[in-house]
Amino acid sequence: MTVPPSLPTSPTPDTTRARILTEAARLFVASGYHGVSMREVAAAVGVTKPALYHHYADKEALFLAMLEGTLAGLARLVEHAQAQAGVRAQLETLVGDLLASAPEQRVGLQLAGELRHVSPERRRAFEEEYRRVWMGGLTRLIDGAMQRGELRTDLPPAVLTRALLALLYPLVTGAPPADPQGTARALLSVYLDGATPR
């Protein structure tokens, strides 16, 4: 989730929405879905509760808006990677962007852990969009590299995508590595060149 810039003294509706998302994300990460009330979000933002409901119909809508913001950020990462020439440049760009946005990615992952509290219909809709945008986008990138002969073809693109994400997971979970750039290069090398010494 992208953290919006600081707000001017007279917030416009767009900056108010951005501030709501930022403060709500902070509260949800700290206290969990059930530990946060709309009244607390309104107080943190400095708006009235009716003003908060003007922007978001209910707590679920607010929570899903935060996750949709995270997903939009992931879509931009895929788009930026796909604009590069060749799978190595694409994946180096993807990894670099993941590292640059690691704090936001960690927030997104923590919020996603609370998705189980959302109604089944809304949860299912979000999960389908996540699979289409993030998993689907990466799978298309991998499939393109396979079609160009840059990656092995004895495994389906979806399997190679999951392998990539499994390797990159430590970059955006838990405590940051001591050498994030070096760790990222090593993990990408394992993916592209194999784990045996060269």
C-alpha cells in the first residue's frame, strides 16, 4: 500500500480519502480487523464519523479499499517489469521495485491476513482479482519468457511463478535482511541460474 504524502491544512476530498486509508491501515495493522472501530478511524483522521461514512459505507468497504490500494501497487510493479526487454531485466526490475516498496508490501501482507473477517462474497471477489492481477500478471510475464526461449519449458508457467514468489517472499516478510540488495541478487540468481555453484 502506498503511503500518501503529508496533507495540506485544508484537505480536499481526495487527500482526505488518502489520509483515511493511511490511518486506517496503521490501526488495522496494530489492532487487527476486529480491534478497530470506525469511530477510532474517524478520530485518527480528524473527521467526524458521518464524514468517514461519506467516504466508505462500512468497515468492510474501508478495509477492502486498503487491500485494493495494495493490489493496484502490485499491478504497477508487474506493468513496470513487463516494460523491460528480456526476462532478466524484467525480474531485476520487479525485485528492485519490491525492495523499494517493501514496507508497504509488509503492510499489505498484514492486512491480507485479516481478510478472513470479510464477508465470503467480498473476500471471494477480492481473491479472484488478486489472482487475476498479481498471479496472472506474473504468470504472463513468465510465459512470455518461456515463449522467447529464455526459461525452461518443462514446467508450466504457473509453477515457475509460484517458485519465483516463494524465493522472493523473504524480501517482504519479517525483519528486513541485513543486506537487502545482496539478498535480492542472490535469490534472483538462484531462480535464474540454479542453486549449484557456478
